[in-house]
Amino acid sequence: MDYKNLGQTGLKISAVGLGCGNFGGIGSAPAFFGKGETEAQAFALMDTAWEMGINFFDTADAYGGGRSETYIGNWLKAKGARVKDQLVLSSKVFNPVGEGPNDWGLSRRHIMRQVDASLSRLGVDHLDMYLIHEPDPTTPLEETLHTLDDLIRVGKLRYIGASQMPAWLLTKALWISDKYHLSRFDWVQNAYSLLERMDEREMFPLCADQRIGYTPFSPLAGGLLTGKY
């Protein structure tokens, strides 16, 4: 297995990552909670990925209604410190985790609550990688970035990134981070495949210029690929 640095950071992640979006559900859709891979099937997939040298597992707070993170946490508990200390975990925040008006989005309140919930389900004291699952037009970007920076400063997060983000908004986010001396997004995780190549126009040049990492995913295939620009 090849390992690559995440953007310009010193973090090394496997060239292929394990996407855990179908553990206990089909993505974040409530209609499919409890479906997808069972815990036993998820354990088998994680065992195989680990044996192949994959050290980068990607999940989200809303996948399977929290079941994805729970399965990963149970697997790590069974594997012990030898695996737990080497695995690089990535999770996300944005999608609804309840029915209340504050149970989704990128507000300070929601992010703070969901980071703690993710850490509890995963059974860890910090997350190596943390993504905004998609932009939140109802929350100022400054509020989100200040919150993520605070979480890095207290040790709950190590590196932050953005998913489903257009190039113009990433540029704005980097400008805000530079202006207020906040932690910057270290990588982007967008849909990219032979059928979805929009990021070639603006995102790839931006990532190359700013030395931002890129982890493409395809809704039609499991897993992630890592790239450096």
C-alpha cells in the first residue's frame, strides 16, 4: 500500500481509504437506517481493509443514524491499542441527526455537540480528520471556521476539511482563515469520477496552488482515493 501526505500536512494516509457510509444504513438517509452492512459484515470489511494496509477509514455522524461510527468504535475496541493507535479516522458533520431545528448544519452549537457524540461512539479522545459534510448557507462561514479552530486548539480535532464544496467557497474559507489566523481546510472531499469531472476546471487548480489535499469519492463505488496537489 502506498501512503501519501494529506495536502501539505505531515499526516500520511493510505492511497485508498475505506468509505464506511453503508455501515448500518445507506448514507445519511433515515429511511435506510438499520440496513446496509450489518455489524458483522462491517467488521469483515474493516478486517480486510486493515490487512491490505488501508489506514484511513472515513465515516460521518449521520451515517446509519450513528451506527457507522458505533460499528467502527466496537471494532477498534475489539482490536485494541495496536490498531487504534495506527488508524486514521475521518468523520463529518452537517446532515440531520434528529428532528429539531438545531439538529443539523454547521452552527457552533451543532458542531460542538456532534464532535463529542462522534468521539463517544468511536471510543476515541480525538478525530484525526474532520469534514464539514457540505456547506451550510444558513450559518456564517466565520462561525463554522472559528468553531473548528477552537476544537483543534483544545485537542479534539487534528486536521479539518470540506466536502461537497465549490472552488469559490473554498477560496472564501481560506481567505477567512488567513484573515483571522484560523486553522485552514487541509483537504477537499468531493465527488469525482469519469462521469463527474467538474472539479477539473477550478478545484484542481485551486488545490494545486494552495497545496490542498483531495480525496475523491464516487457514489457509484465504495472507497476513497487520496491525492495531493
